[in-house]
Amino acid sequence: MTDEEASLPVPPSIARVLKQFRMLGREEKMQALLSYAKKLEPLPERYSAIDRTNFVIPECQTRVDIFPEYRDGQLHFFADVNIRQSPTIAAFLSILFTAVNDQPPSTTLAIPPDFVRIMMENIGLGARESGLSAMVARVKSYAANAERFAA
């Protein structure tokens, strides 16, 4: 993260998500994650036949592919992940995308460095932190290069 990114104010959509998760206890957080896992937007058919080499997140223990689209100055992300095998990963992506989808790239770039820690605090997912952080880094990288993903 650059100094410029670190100094960006946290956009309201991200601040809302962080505030909600800071206020939840462990059990409430787990219930919220299960609920969000079911809300992950399905991957559009147009992505089923493409080479996914550049979209996979290799740091994740679970196979995760993240696809960006940039249209009319706004980013929208889709992910392909096995929800039954990895509901927590699906939930995290759903939460992340809820905060940044259909927003300008600056919203994604303003994700604070402690986003993963706050979201996953007190639920014992330390082994997943590297992969979750890699997902955030990838969407931020896509945001920094958004024009390349114009639909």
C-alpha cells in the first residue's frame, strides 16, 4: 500500500461494513458470515470458458478466482469459489464486494490495511489471513488498473 492509499478516507460503504463487524461477538459474527456466504453473486456464464490463469488467487488454500469489470467509472467484482467447501471465503468475498461493487476504483483503493483483521477478529481464522489479505490486495490491484477491465 502506498502512503497515498493509507491516507485515503474510508468510504461510507466500507465504514458501514467495518462498524457492523466490530460490534459483533464471535457467535454473531459466525452467523453473519453464514448469511453473507449465501449472498455471493453467482459467476456470470461469460466467465466459464475463459482462461482463469490471471484471475486465480494462488495464496488461498481454496481455489478462488476473482474477475473485475469496469463500466461507466465503476468497478464490479465477481468470484468463483466453492461455497460448500469454503463458506467463510465466500462470505468474506460477499462482504467485500458488497462494500466496493458499483463504486469508483477509489473506493476499493481506500480499503484500510486492517480490513481483514477487523472482519475476521475473534473467529479463529488465522490460517486464512494470508489468503484473505491476498484477495484484498488483488481487488486493489484491479482497481489501480481499472481501465484495463472495461466491459
